[in-house]
Amino acid sequence: MKDILIILGLCLAAILIGAWLFLANPKSAASPASTVTAVTVPVPVTELGAGTVTATATSKVNYRIQDSAALAKLWSMAYGASTTPPAVDFSTDDVVAVFAGPEPTTGYAIAVTRVEDAADGRLITIALSKPDSSCIEADTVTSPYEIVTMPKTALPLAHAYEFATSTCAR
């Protein structure tokens, strides 16, 4: 009987020590679902137009165009009233236009560099680059822009900017 009590005491002590170690280490209690990372899917983008001079873009602004009338208005803003925009099938595609706003010299650029879908929305990554201080640029006000198409989505759009400085060849 004495041996049985000793064995039961040791078992109880082992259970208590095991429970304490389990509860004291939160990593062991983590569920496998907590280590899952968000999945993103790349979205194809096609450039419709780009440039560095537009008189009507007076600030940094982005547009989502979902019909031909809005595209005609945007195209007129970028290229002038006498130009005709390219054909876009708005039943399958949207147009996104990114404008950098006025810059004091040449050497500035803007571009849609990446588009990705995730469960919570579509992220459009926009690169803005400027010339470094050693560059000799023309003192001409520019307003860089890019206009792209991408597959239509019901997801909300968000954007993120990446900033870079371009170096000059000497």
C-alpha cells in the first residue's frame, strides 16, 4: 500500500509539473492557424499611356475609371481635348490613372509597379522617383502620370507609395 501511495504521489507531481510547464510557455499553446500568413495574388496591368507634362493635374491624385465617358474626360485632361482614348472593355477591365502633381524640374517619374489582390482588398503600389541633388535637370515644371488597365474587381482599392531617388550618369 505504501508503494502505491508513493507512485500516486509521483504521478500527481508529474501531472502538476507538466501542467505548469505547458501553461508557462505560451508558444506551446499557439494554434496552427495563428501562423498562417496573408496570401496575395498578382494582378496583370497594361499601360495605356504615360507622360511628364499635363497642364490640368495640379496635385498628386489617383483615379479609378469604370466607364468610357470618364475615360474620355481623363484622357482629355492628360492629352488634350482633341485626342481620343484607346478602347477599353469596361465589362472586364478598370482603368487606374496616377498623377504625381507638379514638380519643379524634369527627372521626376511615377509608375504603377505592382498590383496585388488579398482577401481584404486590391493594393496598388505606386513608385515615385525624383532626381538626386547632383542631377542637372531643366527648370521646367513637369507633372508625371501613368494610365493603366487591370482586371475589374469588386474589392476595395488601396494604394501604397514607394519613394526613390534616381542617380545621374556623369
